[in-house]
Amino acid sequence: MSKTIRMQAVLAAAMFLAGAMSFAQSGEAVYKAHCQMCHGTAGIPNPGMAKMMGVKPVTDPALKKMSEVEMIAATRNGMGKMQPYKGKLTDAQIRAAVVYFRTFIKK
């Protein structure tokens, strides 16, 4: 009897985790869906977008100095001409996109 209960508990936990993982989006997916159009595929915006919106490339020293926390706040609340993403993306999605974006800085 206890083996059956244990097996059901393990099965329920596995199904819960699988469901939770399906709702989570990777940072790359969030970035591509919401950020790439302005910030470029590798953090280098096209020249027209950079000029029109004031988007800095990932190579810009001021951008390199920003901490992860500062980038998350800028994404959540908006910065310059960038719209705020609070309410459009979850905190987890914003953090995931920022973590992904920061990988371009390290390259």
C-alpha cells in the first residue's frame, strides 16, 4: 500500500514540475520576442533604431557598467525612450531576458 502512495506522489510531483516548466520561458525566447527588435540579435541595434530610439550597443561602456539589478529596473520601469515592461512581462521573464542579454556583454 505504501509503495502505491509513494508512486502516486512521485508521479504527481513529476506532472507538477513538467507543467511548471512548460509555462517558463527561456531568457532567449523572451529576448527574441520582446527585446531583439530594438536591441538586435546580439545586442547591436541597427543604426536607424539606435539613432531614433537612442538604443546603445552592448559594447557601450555605460551599458557594460550597469549591474544586473540596474538592467532589470530599467527593463521593468523603462529607460529613455524604452517603454516599461512591468505588467507586460513577469519579473521572472524580465530577469531571464536581462541575464540572456548580459551574455552578449561577456563575448
